Amino acid sequence: MKTTFIEGCISVIKGIFFFFTPAMWLVLGVAMVSLVDTYYGIKKARKNGIVPTSRGFRKGYVPKVGAYTAVILLTYFLDYFLLNEFTANYASIPFVSTKIIAIIFIANEVQSIDENWQEIKGYSFLKKLYSLITKVKDIKREVEDGK
């Protein structure tokens, strides 16, 4: 009797895991960008003379990624059963709501990385990236006009 109950619990856990598997790549991406943000936050803290601790890491990174994960999985759940039917009329991308939420979280973390980068290095890597893209577009336009 015990083995049947345990096997049933394992089957339910496997089913939940496999249901959320498509959203796990989004969760992993957000967690990785959050980890990079944490790395640069630690570098900024050290530059300002603050000693980072593992307790601070647990109080900062773990709840943030936990909340991001919960929101992404909840959105995926709603997307799967409800939202995907509505958004399919407007966008051909499956589970677009879940992807938009993940992109918002990633953009938020990239902005935070840029703020830490500015404090550490003295310039914004996003502004440099934007200026590089603008230069490449200008060069492309000049090449196309020259033909």
C-alpha cells in the first residue's frame, strides 16, 4: 500500500514537472540574468567598501528568483489554459504572455546590471551598445545608398 501511494505521488510530481517544462527555459534565462546582476551588485558593493555576505545573498537573490519563477510559472499556467486562446487571435507566437513577462524581468535585470556597471566602470554599456547599433545602421545605409 505504501509503495502505491509513493508511486502515485511521484507520478503527480513528474506530471507537474513535465507540464511546466516549456516554461523552464524562460525561468532559467531570467535566473541567469539575475545571477549576473547579483555578480555586478557584489562588485559594486566591494568597490564601495561593503563586504557582501551569504546572508545578503539569501535575502536578495533567492527571494527575487523565487518570485520571478512563481510569476512565470503562474503566467504559463494561465497562458496554457486561458490566455493563449485569446492571444492567438493577435499574435502567432505560442504562450506570448509568458514570454512577455520573462522579457520584462530580463529587461529589469539588464537595467540593474547597467546601473551597477555605471558605478563600477563609469559609463553605461547600454548607451555604448545603442551607439554601436546606430553606427552600424548608418554604415549599412551608406553602403545601400552607394550602390
